[in-house]
Amino acid sequence: MLDLQRLQSLKLHRHPPGQYLMAEGVLRWDYLLPHRTRIELQGTENLPKDRAVILAMNHTDRYNYWPLQYQMYRQGFRFTATWVKGKYYENKWVGRFLDSMNNIPMPSRGYILSTRFQKLMRRKPSEAEYRLLRDLVDSGRLPQYSQQLLDLKPFFAAWADGTPEGFLRAFDLEFDALIAEVVRLNRYAIKDLGCNLLIFPQGTRSLALSRGHIGLMQMAWSLDATVVPIGCNGSDKVYPTNSPWAQGGRIVYRIGQPLLPDGPEFGPLRPKQPYLPLSRTAAHDHGPAFQAATDILMNRINELLDPPYQFAADKRSDGVSGMDRFL
């Protein structure tokens, strides 16, 4: 399980060896033979040369960041550090591969709840259990004692002192420590190493663009980082399955104009008080501002997409949801 010690052991690199080896040893040949893959970067003039930025892109398939990283490497742009889900670090060997690729694992509340419940109770939580626990840690408010809460007492006892109050205190202490380390890693990557941060604001794969989560904007403002929207078109046809081998085709990445942290779009919304990104307090105090800025960003991404990849009618993801995102 991804924990604080695992995060603290992570080594990020200005020139990540995994990305270099993947580009030269695998992708160079895979994109030539047996099915040629053409990758186009449109709008590269929108990538600032004087500083690292956050690249915000839609996430159509399992591998759509590989062609982007490859082509940016081939054209001499900065290497990236990419946000990935914590669940991929459950497998030691997958985790080591992801480390070599300069990825930053994100221990979300849903991930911590789901994996810890499974470990302590030796089973997955039911949807009702997960939703009750998720509402508890998201809101920080204790509901009236109910039979559902009483039924969870064995879980509360395995984690803390057997009470919902004790569980919530223990969860907050652990989660805030994890997030503080994640913030440090992001700051180190973009400020010290000069790597672009690559983030999928949808939070999960979806062919049609969905409403974005507010984590990216929390991090962007905290790091005083410029955000560059990118629309990925065609990667799902090159990677139609879970296979990492390209099937050939054409992928177009459209790079939009940068959005400055204090620019005309984001500046009027930016919180004046400091906050810990991704914390409950940050979302509680500044949630509407984070969401409004996220909506602006998602609309910019939408403008860079071909019709099949643009917003769904209800702006909901057509990918996995609930606990399936974490287990």
C-alpha cells in the first residue's frame, strides 16, 4: 500500500532514465513498426520556454501520455512528472517502473479508505459502507449515530479507538501528512528540477471529456504555476485495448494558450489566504473558487478536442467510478 514512507523514498529526476529508455528503446520502434504512428504537436509556441508549467490534458485511454512525452522529448521540450493513481503502487514491480518514469502517486481519500478497509477487514467495503466513510472524511462532520455506523465499529477499532471520532482524527492526521509530502514532491519537480507536471484533471479515463476535479487548480495556485491546456485526439484508436503496443494511426495534441495563476482568467478567483492543497480545509474554504477555475480550464481543453472527445451532454465520465477507481 502507498504510505508516507513509500512517498518519501521516491526519487524524481530532471532527466528521468525511464522516460529516456522508453523513448529510445521502445516507443521509437513501436511507432515505426509494424504499424506506423504519427504524432503531431500543434501549438508548441504556447509552451513557455522560461519555466516549467502544469500540462492539463484529457485522458482518453490508458497510454495517451506516452505519445505526448515521446514527441516532446523528440522535439527538445522538458521532461515531465505525471500524476498517477495510488492503486498502481500495490504491485511492487509496477511501482518501480512508475518510479523510473518520474511519476508522482496521488493518495486520494477514496484510495486510502478502500485499500485500508480491504487490508484491515480482509474484504472490500460495500458501496454503502464506502459511501458512508467517504462522506465522513470528505465533510469532516459526524452524522447522528446510526446502525450503519455501529456496524463499522470493527473497522474503526482496527484503525483507531473504535469510535467514528477517533477514526476521523486518525484519518486526517495520516492523510494530511501524505498530502504534505505530495505537495513537496510537486514543488521539487516543477521548481527545482524544472519538469513539467502532467495532470489529468478528469481524474479517470473517459473518451468524452467530463467535469474536472479541483485538485489541479489547488496545486497550481499553491505552486504559483502556469497551466497549459492540451487536447488529445486519436490516441484511443492507437491504443484501443489495455495492450501497451501501438496499433498505428495519427494522434494530434493541440496545445492551448497558457493560463497564468494571476492572469485575467484565474486571477480574480485566486484565494488570498495560504492553504494546504487537496486538504479538506482548502476545499471547504475555497471550493467555489477552485471549481470555477477548473470549469474555465476544462472549457479550454474542450475547445482543443475533436467532437468525439468533447464534453458529454451531462459532463459525466464514461469511465470507471466509485471504488473501482481505487481497487
